[in-house]
Amino acid sequence: MGKRGTGKAYYMISTVAQKYRIHPQTLRLYEREGLLTPSRTEGNTRLYSDEDLEQLETILALTRDLGVNLAGVEIILNMRRKIEAMQLEVNEFMDYVRKELERGIDDWEQRISTALVKSSPTDLVRRASPVDPKTEDDPPPGPTK
């Protein structure tokens, strides 16, 4: 049964159990194991959101289709959360780098246009002499035993 007024749908345990053809005790077990965290009413009735149902679908796919036990499901869900958090961090970092690069290119173009000597940084860097492949893997000189 959905709840109106908040813009989100919430479902009682009996509705969710029927929809996914599982026993209500299974949903309670998933909650005890920390795999699902439904919200509660003031009367302590479990209410499952659409996000909870997505999580339940993932749990059921892992257990039914792939034969993963609940300990494995917990590990997989934790890893998934960590990966999503890391992806957010990477995206934020990429946005930062992109902005800095854009700003840096503008600064660099301004520096080149006002420079006394017009040359690129690659013209100013010394080239390292090529490494002799024969001596590359030799150990550094030192006392021998």
C-alpha cells in the first residue's frame, strides 16, 4: 500500500512480501542482518521505499540467481556502496581538474602573450641522455661480500 502526500511511495511488509513472493520473515531477517533498513511509522510498522525495493531486488538476484549466501550479499553490497562513493569522489576530482586546466590554459595563454621570450616549456627542458641498456639492470656500486 503506497503512502501519499510526501511524493514517495512506501509499501507495507505484506505488500512487499506478496510482490516478490517471499515470506515476511525473510524481509525481517534481511533487516536483522542489516541488508535492508525500512523506515518505520510511529506505530513501528515497517515501510519500504522504492530504494528499499531496489536493494531487495539486488539481494534476491544475488541469492536466487547467483547462489550467494547472506554473508556474501553483505560484502557485495558494502563493496558496491564503497565503489559508488569512490566514483563520486573521482567525478568531483575530475571536475576540479577540468576547471583548473581551463583556468590554467587561460593563464598560460596570457603568460605567453606577455612573455619577453616566447618559447614553450618543452623548449626549455633539457633532454636526458639515453640510458645504456647494458648497465640499466646492474646493481649500484658498493661493497661486495
